[in-house]
Amino acid sequence: MATFEESSLSSWAGPYVTEMLGRGQAAASQPYTAYGGPLTAGQSGLQQQAFSGLAGLSVPTNMGGFNPTSFTSGTTAQNYMSPYMSAALEPQMAEAQRQAEILRVQNAGRLGRAGAFGGSRQAIMESEGQRNLTRNLADIYGEGMQTAYTQGMGQFNTEQDRQMTAQQRTNQYGLDVLGAQQDAGGVQRAIEGQGIAADYAQFQEERDYDKNNTLYMQSLLDGLPLETQTYSYSEPSGLQNMGNALSDSLNIFDLLSGNSGDGATGDYSEQTQLQALQGQIDYYIAMGETPAQARVSARADLGIG
């Protein structure tokens, strides 16, 4: 005993499914239509200006650490003190000498009027005047040197601070340029990456177009309302097949000619017709046809529409 199952569309869904499959096949048969427009926005005009400007910036070549110097090293102190000494100290010492000379001349005049010019008294007065001038010049020089040192160191420190600040600003400017260029490079890389991703996605879409259409057509068959019919039969032997075929042929001939097995004539019953039809169906199934094909062949043999 063998069992066959055959599935077919439910009668109530046949027209709808037929139309749906037809439309689906027509849609899947359309050729691929490529999009010809841009896939990404690309760089804007302002971005291009910004990128060009950043590309034109130069990183300072003197970036690095600040190397301070010592005020007392070498001639540094002298270099910073000399301007004060020339501008303030030397004029003070020259003025002291001028005043001492004026005092000496005045003393010499008084001594001359008194008749003591050239005497011991004049010598003592001039000696005292010279001593006073020397002390005065020493005081002026000492105070001037102290002031010159203080002012020179102050100017030195001011310039050192300015140089350090300038170096820091130079370093910061260089770092800002590098940071801005790095950020702009990241934006450029992202824009280019978007273009590459869009091009690759377009390539995949074109490459998989036929495959996706096949899957689409396959999906149209999912979940269709089908009804299943089961057929059972006993497979006869070779001799039985020949005997049954001959017997069925004779019976069919008798039935079609209006002769019954007992010599009576007339219409055969519906039950007899069904039995004959089933016998033919079993024969064609045994010959290798499917149940559907066997029914068609059997009906054709019996002249049943």
C-alpha cells in the first residue's frame, strides 16, 4: 500500500493568489534602475574655505621650552646696568666735580683778596675740597650702582617674563593650529567615509539585485492557503497490471458500448462509472504518473469531461 499527497490552492483564494503572483512576477522581472544622483552631500562651500585656510596655517618652527638666563652670568648685569649709568650716574658725578671746582675757585678768590693766596691755608682748603669731592663721588657711585643694579635686574626680569610669555603663546598657537588641522582632518575623513560607505552600499544593491528578486518571488509563496489530498493504492505486480489493463479496457468498452456483463444493455450506474474511473487512475499511477496526471488520463480514456 502506497500513499501520495497532493497540494493545491484553496478554491476561494485561487483568483486572488493568481493575480498576486502575476503582479509579483511582473515586478521582479523589471530591470535594475540605478540612481544617478549624488549619494552623499560632500563638503560644503564654507567647509572648503575652512579647510583651505587651515591648510595654509604654518606651525611655528621655534616651538619648545623656554630657556631662562641668569642676570649675573657673563656681562648680562653690565649690559642692563650700563644704560642707567650713562643716563643718570655719569651726569651726577660730572655735576659733583663741577660744583667742587666752583667751590675751589671761590675759595682761591677769597684767599687772594685776603693776601693769603698760595699759602698753607689755601693748600689745606683745596685738600679738604678734594677729599669732600672724592667722598661725594663715592657716595654717588655706590648709590648709582645699587640703583642701576636694581633697575637692571628689574628690566631683565621683565624681559625674561615677556620672552617666556611669548614662547608660551607661540607654543599654544602651534598646538591650536595642529589641533584645528587635526579636527578638520577628522571632518574630511568622515565625509570621505560617508562617500565610500554609500558607494559600497550601492555596489551591494546592484550585485544582489537578481538574488533579492528571487527571494522576493519565493516569499510570495509563503503562507498561501493550500489544501492537501491523500491517495492510497496497492501497487500491483507486472502480470496483474497487464491483466487489469486488459480487463479495464474490456469493461470500459462494454460500458461505453452499453453492454453489461450479463448481456443487458442500457446506461451504467454512477457507481460503476466511479469504479471504472478509479481503476484507470490506479493504472496510470502504477505506470509512474502523478495522481493529478492519472486523473486527467483516466477521464480522457473514459470520455468523462
